Amino acid sequence: LAKTTQPISMDSYEGQEVNITCSHNNIATNDYITWYQQFPSQGPRFIIQGYKTKVTNEVASLFIPADRKSSTLSLPRVSLSDTAVYYCLVGLDTGRRALTFGSGTRLQVQP
Amino acid sequence: NAGVTQTPKFQVLKTGQSMTLQCAQDMNHEYMSWYRQDPGMGLRLIHYSVGAGITDQGEVPNGYNVSRSTTEDFPLRLLSAAPSQTSVYFCASGTQESGTQHFGDGTRLSIL
């Protein structure tokens, strides 16, 4: 399974765009990249998933370069409620779904 | 729309006791998994299942057993509780086609 590396923490202010980059040098051909958000005392919540290029939904955008060795989660105009831990996951072990979470990035949004 | 339901939400055990954490999902997902999350840490995979009757070990399986007799239920058993197993336990489910998982609200387990 591909190992991921993310910054431990990030700080931002309300209204700013936040970009969190995840490195996954050993990503396999069949692997997807998935991001989750976790608030204190809650289970992680799916944000976005992509395979290559760019994916956008109502919550975030995901940018994946051609070599797929990294990905960037972009949160437009963050608010205080975006304060959470963000996890980057990589891997679809074909036929088995042993998804491994890293330590995540703790995003603190200030007023 | 229940999603993934975990019971109990809180539990205190004494060392050496056994117990079962329950997890049920109503989305007909074939994939289910159990994670533990220690304070300030990420989630670590304990066991997972790709369908009824099939289970496999994750990163930290020692001290835990699972079974998957139905699609809906995936209980996690602590055989002989140890203080090192004090943690928050999350159950999740998902489909084989998607890389996404739906998580329950967790069970907070303390072992004295």
C-alpha cells in the first residue's frame, strides 16, 4: 500500500483558500486518491476522490499532477467550521480494501 | 437513514474482561472495517471484511477478533482487555467499486 506524507498542521484565516499537499511516491497504477475530514469526537467524513488531473465538488477541489506522486486538496474560502483534521488516503489493493490512514493534517482556521 | 451504527458509544472495562463492539450498516455495503484511533493520532486498521464470511487482518489485529456472518453486521471482539486497548474505535463500510467509506460515530473504550 502506498504510504502518504502530509504536513502535520496548517493555520489559516477565514475567507482564505487553503491548499494541503499529500505526497505518495509509491502510488500504484490502480490506486485512487481519497481525502477525508474529521472533526473532534466524530468519524472521518469523505470529502473528495480522484484518479488524475482535477476533480471538483461542492466542498473542495483535488489537483493531481501527471505523475500522480502527489495531490493537493484545495478548500476555497475556509470558515471556522473547516477546522478539522484532513487525511489523504491512497490505495485500492485490488480485490481488497485495506485503506490505511496516516496522521493527517490538522487545519486551524482563525477569525 | 441510519448509515453505520455503532454500539455502545461509551464503555469502561477492567483488565482481562472481554466484550464485543457492535457495528451495523443498512447500505448493503460489502466492505466493512474496524479502526482504532488513539489520542492525537490517525486511524489504524484492525480488521476488515470484503463480504460475508470473509475477514482479514489490518495493521493492528492482535487482541481482536472479528466475524462477518451477514452483510449488515461486523462485530469486533476484545478477547482479554488490556489498558493498551483504551482508544476510540470506528467502524466503516463501503462498496468494492468506490474508494469511499462511511464511518460510524465511534465507541469510546476505556480499560482500567
